[in-house]
Amino acid sequence: MTPIRINLLPHRQQKRAQQQRLMVLMTAAVAAAGALVVFAGHMVIADSKAAQMRRNDLLRQQTVVLDAQIQEIKQLKDKTKALLDRKIVVESLQTNRAEAVHLFDEIARRVPEGLYLRSLKQAAEVMTLQGYAQSSARVSTFMRSLDESPWFEGANLVEVRSAQVDKLRVSEFTLTVKQTKQAEGG
């Protein structure tokens, strides 16, 4: 008997072709799955990014609103401070309304004969007096008189110089004196 010979070459080629198709199919499936994963990842990231952008926009809008409220609060604080400052000034004027009368009366009583005041300026508690005197001795007498007053303290001579007023030789002076606070009815 003769051995039977079977040609397996077409069968091997068919099997190889089938394995190649299976390999291409698997590669395509893996590539499609990879593309699907990348697309899904991209969608998740894009969705997260869009959500974050919406939150950022909301924060920007809220920041603008809060900045406007902060500005309004600052303006209200400034107005409140201005009103409080005015209130303090009004209260000060109310409590010290008779003080100016007492000060002018006291100065008028303390001015010696032969001495004339030409200006009086007050800055806080310090008064600056300018005027003319027949002699420097009268200026000294005036300063001592101011120091003896319960309304003034610390008379300080700033300047004395000779001047001519209406063909008379006089001493022109500038002095400062500190006003003391007096109790009501003082």
C-alpha cells in the first residue's frame, strides 16, 4: 500500500490567514477601545474644565458684587466718620460756647493802659496776640497779667521790635499764650 499523502499547505495558509484576520480584528478592537478610552477621558476632562470655568465665572461675578459692597461699606464708614467728627465739633461748640466770651473779657481786663492789640489768632489751645505798646515794660506787665489769669498760662514773647505808628515810636510785639480749660461756671 502506498502511503497517503495529504497536502496540508492550503490548510496552513488558511489557518495563517485566519490568525492574521483575528490579529487585525484584535488590533482594531484594541485601537477602538483605546480611542474610546481617550475620547471618554477627553470628555471627562472637558466636562471638568467647563464646570471649573463656570465656577470661576461665578466667583468673578461674586467678587465684583463683593467689591461693590466693600466700596459701599467704605463710603458709609467715611460718611459715619464725617458725621461723628461733625457731632464732636458741635458738642465742643455747645459745651464751650460761653468760653469765647470769657476769653475776650479776660483779655480785655488784662490789657494794661498804653498797650493795643491789633490781632488775635487761636490754633487749638495756643493764642497768638499781636499789638503795639508804648514801651517794652508794658508788654512785660501784660505777660505777667496773663500768667496770673486762671484762663491763660505760659505767656511767651515771640518778638518785640520798634515801629512807628502815626509818627509815634512804639514797640510792636508778638506773643503766644496757652489757654487753660475752665470748668462750667468758672
